[in-house]
Amino acid sequence: MTKIFGHRGSAGTHPENTMISFQQAFCDGADGIELDVQLSKDGIPVVIHDEKVDRTTDGKGLVKDFTLKELKQLNAVYKFKKLYSHAEIPTLEEVLDWAARKQTLVNIELKNSIIPYSGMEEKVLELILKYDVENLVIFSSFNHFSIARLHTLSPSIEKAVLYMEGINKPWDYTKWVGAQGIHPYIKAATPTIIQRSKENGVPVRPFTVNDEKTMLRLFKAECAGFFTDYPKRAVLIKQ
Ligand code: G3P
Ligand code: CA
């Protein structure tokens, strides 16, 4: 059955990558959430998409130059100021604690393609063990060296390669990297790619799918899942 993942929570209607957005995706009926992880100056895994805080908070500068205490002082309500007065940047630990209690799926995207955060994989795996959420988590990254490193550290935890386009036979490639699934940009998720991947036992979860027509196509193809900014819309179509 096709799983619906709230992309950065319910990012189409709520402040992305905040607890508000994750709780909304859960209330909307999503099977899981997707989030982006980086490291603070003091090495804490925090949940934010861009390398800079500028777009989604009232601060300026690189995430890696802020301590956790400083990041917590920023307001991450982003463009939803009329709906909310304040939202914090969550730590990954806060989200995993919540996900463990809700038993909801979490796709953890390691944002380490531009800034190669040293030791990130170990720190995130440590939290997964602490909250006993190995069966709820799928790792992904555009940095396939990081996925290979995760495979060395934890062969059993589920992983997927993220990509925009241009991977030949991605169902073979992902196994070669040490992952199980593929998370392609939706335009690269052709019917052939979905079908051949299924035949090879490789789950496909495209991103980011916000229109109803494409959602329907993926449900009909029995795609493993997809990421959407509007999980409520996807849940309504699935019924
Ligand atoms: O994980 C799917 C998707 O989130 C990857 O792209 O830029 O939205 O993080 P982006
Ligand atoms: Ca992401």
C-alpha cells in the first residue's frame, strides 16, 4: 500500500520542519513525515532544510555557526505569521521522541551534500537507538557517500538514495551503494522506473507530489510511497 509522507510535515499549510507541521501531518492522516537534518555549532542534530537560517527564520547565517541555544531563540514560523506567533527549530531528538510515542514513520534526510557535517551519521544513529525507532525510520540523502557510510555503520536500517535524474538502472545502483530504496524527483519517477524497481524489490518514493493527478498515478501504480506538502489532499484521494 502506498505510504503518504508529509514533506517537512504539512509544509504547504504550516511552518515547515517544525513540531506544528509534523503534528499536523499526523492529524491529517499521513503514514509518516519527512524532515531535514543538519548539525548545530555544538554538534546537535537539528531539523531545518536550508544550510542558512535566513529563509525560514528571523535569523541570518549558516546553521553550523549557531549553537543549539542560539538556534532555539530564532522564530521558525516562516511565512505563516498570521497563523502562528512563534515556532522553534526542533532537535531531531525532540521529533524522534514524539514519533516513537505516535509510532509514525520518519524519513530522515541528511542534509550533508553542501556542508559535510563530520560525525553526523553516528550522532543520528545514536538517537535512533536511544528512542528505539529503527523500524520507523528511513534514511535518505543526496550524498550517496553518506548513505554508504550509514550502511557500514548500520547495515539493517532502511536507506534510500535521493536523486534528481540521470541514474542508470537506479534499482541496481541503490543496492550497490548499500541502500534498499530510491527517492527520485517526481519527473524522474517514470512508469518504467517504478515498474522495474518493483520487479527488483526496490521501493520507490518520489518527491514532491502535490497535484492530485500525479498522486492518483502513484496510487494506481502501487508505488511504495511519496512525499507531499499536502498530506490531507493525498489521504482524501487514497480513500
Ligand atoms: O526527501 C525528499 C525531498 O525532501 C528532497 O528534496 O529539497 O525538499 O529536501 P528537498
Ligand atoms: Ca528533504
